[in-house]
Amino acid sequence: MMSPGTAHASLKVGFPSVSCRTLPKPCPRLLADHPEMLDHIEPRRLGPHAVTVDFARAAFHNIPAGSAETFEELVIFTGKTGLVISSTADGRHQFLTGIKGRENDCLILFRHAYGKVSVRLGVGSLGADAHVGFLTHGTFKEAWHATYGKQLEMRMPDDKGFWTDLPYEATQLNELQGIVWRGGTLCIERITLEP
């Protein structure tokens, strides 16, 4: 008679399995690369009021790879690739977007912790699967995430189907301190933060 551990081990068979390509690990290494930027946030304080950070107001045009930029209530870190501010042909939408289609690695920290976050995203021409995660204050672990798959047919930013809102409401004492984005080329038009 086999022991339970032996029986379990005998069930392991060498059948091939199907799995998706894993995305890079979350952002603690970006924080390790730029520890001085933590001086710009107050993780133990809730934001005093609701605020909408609109990238149409950005005074910068690009954020080089491996650097950081402060913008209103945000501190933005880049990984292997840089980010740029771009706009639609008619100028109706201005947004933060990546330079390369699949190697984006971005961390957006909030200066204060917030209970509700809503991100206006463009997901019409990703170039590759994209991952967006909401980070809890203090631990910077992902409280929740969404994955957007590469679409067969690319859409233009002027198309209504290009834009979507991604909201998240945290439970009390688990407020949010940031967003991580990895993979495909998202377009972030604005971020709304509420206490």
C-alpha cells in the first residue's frame, strides 16, 4: 500500500500543458531603482479630496527609460522603455503611452492613498497583451488587476471603441497607492482619484 504522498507523486504525468507567456514581475524593483521618489508620497495619509489628473495638462513630452517624472498627484517611473505624451489627429484626446509594443514597464504612484481610482484607458492598438494592476498603500502589492488582450483589428484613438474606463474601489484600510502597467502599449488619458 502506498502512502498518500506516494500516491500523489504517482499522479504526476509528463503531459504537455498550455500556459500563457508570463509577464514581468510587479514593480518593487522599480522602487528599488528610485528609492528617493518615495520621499514624494505620503502612504499613511488619505488624499484630502477628489482629483483628476489629465495628461492633456502635462508639461513634459517624454519620460526616458529608467527614469522618473513627478506630475501633479502622480510620480511616474519607467522601466526598460520610455513613455511619451501623444494625441489623436483631431487633438480631442491627449494621453500617456508607451514607445514599444510589448516591453512597457511602468509604475505610477499616487502622492497620497486613495479609496477609489478610475483610469481612462485606450486599448484599441496594444501590439501585445497588457496588464494593469492597482497597488495597495504600504505594501505596493497588487490588490486587483486587469489584462487586456491584443486585438486582431487595430483601432484608431478617434474610435469610441478604443477608450474604456477601468474603476476600482478598495476596502477600508486597503487604500490604493498606485498603478502598475506591463506589456502592450496602453494609452492613459486621465486618472481620477477619490478618498
